[in-house]
Amino acid sequence: MVRDYKNRNTTVSMTGCHSEPDDGGSRTKPRHAKRTQIMIYTLTLNPSIDYYISLNILLIGGLNRADAESVRAGGKGINVSLMLKKLGVESTALGFTGGFTGEEIRRQVREKGIKEEFIDVPGQCSRINVKVMSGHGAGSAGNMNGSEQTDGDGGAERDGIRREAIASGGFQITETQINGRGITVFEVDIARLYDRLDVLKADDILIMSGAPCRGLDENVYADIIDRLSSKGVKIILDTSGASLKKAAAKRPFLVKPNVDELIELYRDEITAERMKAMEEGADIRQMIGIRREDIIRYAGMLRAAGALNVLVSMGADGAILVADDGNVYEEPVPPMEESHVNSTIGAGDSLVAGFAAEYFCGGGDYGGSLKKGVYAGTLTATGRGI
């Protein structure tokens, strides 16, 4: 059964764990009683310092000068904690850090009012990621055609390319990311992490996000779920590839792939299905891209593999939740002009935070929690979130 929440008038409440849920007389009965005290932990195994740069044109192979820049503590789990804080929900940030960059990560997290218990790894430095937001147009090829720069930093040429791109209508915002490798952890560091996780109690929430750092293999999330599931800890996981596939088999409460990650997980199945359809005479033009019903079906396969709930983020198309109550919930992105989109970086993390805040702290049902998640993701994409 598909439940479409596109036309519901549910109020998205920006309240935390200690406030009363806003039922508004329109929402379905919550699946659980709201806890007055709840402990939410986020786990970021490979956090970073994120260096954001924005410029109008990115010239590959040439000198670029930033129009604006900022430095922020990053990592998917940290992003979740930041959005939870904005939603009035407290959390504790866990993970590994090292060196002067690790010190800055911890300082910034504390400065935002978030409790942190990162494990310091001696002799290692947390990574630095570079995020470049640029207006990219047809003129970007100008630096590869042998033209000479007219001044020391290429300012005249860059301005000309910028004007050409805008005039040609080929001017749009693109995001280029360069992520560092990060720290390497050893058995003693992993043992310290497990000791910290062992204090989690029944009904505590652990949100694990991102790829493992070096020294950890693709089994790490599955091993953590194994370690905590018997205690009744609720696990939310946002990762990809083999780590997601192996962890899903351990029956986490929720996994959140995006569409690309879901396709990658079932690439062999998708290829086999399309080859068979072509052999049966299907029009190849009808098989380009992935359809809504395909997303629901592959999310259902991930549920069948073990995950209780599968939340698929779809960017500008919103999100779909294939839930353990047998229903499929859909939520579009709230209406907004495309020009209002600032950056999609962190929007998926905010989706997770909004869903968790409403479901676990607001006494929300699946539909209302999905709505709040998409709303939080939209806040981030439009520059009003994390």
C-alpha cells in the first residue's frame, strides 16, 4: 500500500524531546509512546575539516580565486548532530579524530553546543575535505585552448569567460568535492570505541553515518549492530556499498541510501532485468533512468535483506520510505525556486536528523517523520540548515 503525504497539512514542529507532540487532529496514531528522556548518539568514523570555496567559474588547470570561503567541522554524523541541535534535540557525537585538525573538529562541535566524546588517535591527523561551489558554463573550456592570460592571475580572461557563460545561458551551479583520506585506526583505538558504545542502553538511538576510516573494514557497522542489538539499541545507518549490504542483514531499524547508492547495491539485478526485457523486445528508450516503482522495489529488496525500514533520498524529488508496517510513504520537496538551492551537501544528513527527531522525540508516525525529514533536508539545501 502506498501512502502519499504530498497533500497533507501536517504542521512541522521544530520542537525537541521534551515538548509535547503536535497531533493537530490530523495525524495517524503514533506507533510508540514518546520518551521524555532519550539518548541519541551519532557516530562519524572519519570526520573532517571541510573547506568550502565558492567562485563563479572554476578554471581547470588555471589559477582560481575564491569569492567566499568558510571552514567547518564535517562528516555525516556530525551533520546529523548539527541538525538535531537546530531541531531542539540533544545528541552526543562519537568517532575518531587526530592531530590539529581533530582538535578543531572537537572545538567547533562543542562551540555549537553539542556534546562530543571523540576518541583521539595519536600520531594521526583528521582529514581536510575541499568543497568547491562554482558557476560552470561553456566558457570553462577557455583555459584549454591555448589562450594566454592577460594579467598575473588571469582576472581579465576569467571575467570574460564568466560573461560569456552567463550570456550563453550555460551558467549553473556545480559542486566539486575533493575528500582527504583521513586517519588510520588500530586495534587499541577500535577497542576504545567499543568500550564507549557498550554503555548504550535499551532504546538509545545510534545513528552511524559515512564510510569507515582506514584500519576498519566493511564489516565494522555489521559488527557494531551485532554488539548492540541484544541490548535493544535502535540503529540508523547511512552508508553505501558492501558496508551497507552487510549491515542491513543485521536488521537495523532504518537504513538511508540515496538513489545512486541503491542502484549501485543492485546493479547486477538491474542489468539482468534490463537485458531480459530487451531480449523480450522492450524499447530501450523506456529503460533509461530509474523509475519510481523501481526505487520502491529495490528498497523493498533491501528490506527483505534485513533492514526494518528503508529511507531513500532522491534529491529534488524528495524521499520515499518503505516501512516495516507494510506501507510506502512518499514526500516531495516543498515548493521552491531552483535558484534558492544553495548546496545539496549535508541535505541527506539533515533528512536523517529530521526523521529521527520526529519519530523518536516527537512521538511521530512514519508519514509525519518523513515529512519533517524532507523539510530539514530542504532547509540545508537552501542554506538555512546546518
